[in-house]
Amino acid sequence: MKILSEDVGGIIFMDNKLHDIVRAAGIMPGTAAVFSKVVPEEYIQKYKVVFTTKDDVGAMSKVLKRAIEVLLDKYPNSIDEIKEKFVDVL
């Protein structure tokens, strides 16, 4: 199985120190989420581009709602941790 990552931009505006923290997604750890979709090689050969269905949107909405709840619950501690760990980088 081959894993493919497509990053648009990202690295071109970051120095290595910042990229080591935020990686290709460009987000501070613990402050955001990235949706990833895995499809088989046959799908890519047929469609060339991954598309999203209404069912996918419904599933992602449920995940997003739960993620927001978790982030809000942990927000105060997260901000303190970010300031402690990463303020010098920014």
C-alpha cells in the first residue's frame, strides 16, 4: 500500500523550526484537526481526484462537532501549553 500526501503551499513560507512543529498542515498541535480520506488505487485510476459525497459530509460533520466539543473543553489548558512550548518559535 502506498500513502500519498499532497501539500499545497505550506513549506514555502515556513522556516524549518516552525515546520518541525506545525508540519505540512500548518497547525499548532492540539488546536485543530485535519480530515484525511483514504481511497484505493483503483478509485484514483478511475476518478483522478477524490470527491466527497453527502454521506461523507454527514460523517465529517459528526466528527467535526465532537472535535469542537473536545477542543472547547481543553481550550484553557491548550493555550497555556502552546504558550509554554511554542511561543519562542512564533
